[in-house]
Amino acid sequence: MQHLRTTLRTALNLAVREGVIECNPARHLEISGYQQPHAKVWTEARVQQWEKTGDRPAVAVWTAEHLATFLDTVTDDPLFAFWWLTALRGLRRGETCGLRWTDIDLDHGVLTVERNRTTAGYHIVEGAPKTPAGRRAVALDKRTVQVLRTHRRRQLDQRTQAAENGKPWTDSGYVFTRPDGQPINPNYATTRFRKLVQRTELPPVRLHDLRHGAASLAHQAGADLKTLQDLLGHSSIVITADTYTSVLPQVQRHCADATAHLVLTAARRTRKKTRPRPGRTAPPAGPKQLPPPRPLQPQP
């Protein structure tokens, strides 16, 4: 909003200088500051509140248990690998839709983000990633490699069946395609995900919220902020820290336990140092008694 205000004010100032208008009507325009909502985890209390009132956070994150339930439910969905990559590797919707098989090295377990496929109205636009930092390499674990291999075999089976049935098939090279081989529309992925979430009866999250969840879960698993920044393709680590690392309850609990353990251990050490040792409380002994002097012997 501030950027729009600056642009509008500049244009109107030019109109004043050119004599088109007498004064700038946007000169005294004030815009309240915008605060980006932070992701909130679907705790049991929030789930109960949502079930009663229907109220939900603007940005919501599943716990690991929620995500596991969702993935187990949609294993047979044609876009299962799409949901898996987004939820575990934190890819943006446009990055996943623009992914090609030439960008993936399954033998070495690495994926390269090279393009972004998104929509502008009814038109599909494909270009470079959102930011220069978005062009990045993403490491793939063994399970993710297995998921992608299964998805590849399913896609090749679709091509074979299309040829046998005389149906058209386009070898577009994209990872996620329609039954005719053409790349999917990014809006279809959003709609499909929303319907699947409704079927599972889990607390609602958006497709982009899976990216928030991927960052939070990776943080819980021990990833530091720099690793998360590289994983998500952020140009600034501040974005990673402020927006995408909503701390999960388990992380907070571990931090609380660790802090209490640190303080209690220090307290025990302090008590050991100040505790009186055995025998120190007895009254001090009097002055040492000297033996009586020997009588002097007469001299011969």
C-alpha cells in the first residue's frame, strides 16, 4: 500500500507541475500500516474453537500428525507427489507447477527450481522464479525420491494407455500434467487441494499454508534459519524468521524443558557450594593446652 501511495503521489505531483490540477489531493492521504499475519498452529484448543464457531486463523499450519493423516488419505490421488513436495520441501505452487523432469536428478536426490508457472487472470504466465534467490537446488530425501519415481511410472502408464486407446498425448516434459500430458493449471491445484482437505475433515489450511508448515516442521526437526532460507528460496533471512517459522508446540515445550533444566542444574550446583560440610557446625575448640613445665633440676 505504501508503494501504491508513493506512485500515486508522484503522478499527481507531476500533474500539478504540468498545470493539469491545482493541488495534489493525495498529499494528506494517510495509510495505516499493514501487518502480515503470522501462521498459527492448529492446536487442540483452536480446532475445538473452529468446530464450534467456524472461525479460523488467516494463516494456519497443520501439526505433523495432521499432515500425516492428510497424506495417508490422499495416497492414491494423481497429484499426491505435488502435495508431498509442497508439504515437505516447501515449494511454491508456481514452482511445483513449472517443474520439469529435466530439473530433477532422482539418482543424486536433488531438485532444481528453474521457473515459476502461475496465473494472471485467465492467462497462464511462466517465467523465472519469484526472486533471484528462488532459483535454487533442493535436496530430496529417500522417501521423496521414491514418491517421485512412483509418480513418474504412473505418468508413463498414462501415456501408454492414451496411445493404446487412440487418445492424444503431449510429451510436455512437465512433472505434473493432465491426462493428455499438458501441464496442469495452477488454479486447478488450489481447487483440488481444497476439496481434498474438506473430505478428510481436517482443520482447513490453504495450499500455500503447506509451505509455512514445511518451514515449521523443518525447524522442529533441527534446521537452522540459514538452512530454511536456502530451502524456501528467500532473499532475506528476516522473511524466513518473521513469516515462515511459526514455532510448533513441541518446539516450545522442548525449549521450556531445556530452560528449566538449565536453571535447576545451576541451582543444585549452587546449593552444593554453599551447603556446610559435616563437622563445620561444631563449636570451635578452645586454645591448645600446653603441657606443664618440667621442674628445674638442681645443679650438681
